[in-house]
Amino acid sequence: MAACVCGALQKKPSEGSPIVYDAENRRYRLEVMPGIVVDDAKCIMCGGQGIGIRDRMCNCGSVQQWAASEDSPVYKDQGNGLFTLRWHERPDGKTPHYAIWYCPVCGGRINDD
Ligand SMILES: [Zn+2]
Ligand SMILES: [Zn+2]
């Protein structure tokens, strides 16, 4: 299964992207926080399914688990109900936040209902 079909995941290192390409293993890698690393990460924008497609829903619960742990950079945005990844502060002082539409572990769509 493709890790990404929307083009958000790049093999070249791109500024600020939380998911980086591991050329040696030909996989994408997401370090959620120290101790939690997804070695074969799927795109959080499309899950390898396509933007907005709900063919497969997440059934592993990883994102919910991360959000439940203290000091986690993953949280549920109370405004839009989406799980969100707070990423590292950039040199310009801004901290990017990424909505997690698809589970990076299983590629399933996160239920945002
Ligand atoms: Zn994608
Ligand atoms: Zn999942």
C-alpha cells in the first residue's frame, strides 16, 4: 500500500515536515515524541487512500492513545474535533500544527464525527 497518494510526503527533506523519508529502509518515519516512533508511517493528510476518502477507518487506536498520554504533542482540537499534532517550534518562532486526518500507523481514516 502506498504511504501517500496526495504528494504531501516528500522523499527530499522538506522544511518542517514531521514525516521524514528514511532512504535506507525506503520508508517514511514519524517521531511523534521521544519513545514513540512510527517506522513505516502513512501520510496524515491522505493515509495512502486519498484526501477525504473513508474506504478504511483507523482500527488501531494509536492516535487516540497518544492523545491520552500526558505531555503528548497530539491533542484533540476542541474547536474542530480533529486530532492534531503540535510540531516543533521553527526558527521563526512559529509552531506548526498538523491535523491528523489519517492514522500514520495503519493509514485508516480517523473518525472526526
Ligand atoms: Zn498524502
Ligand atoms: Zn490506526
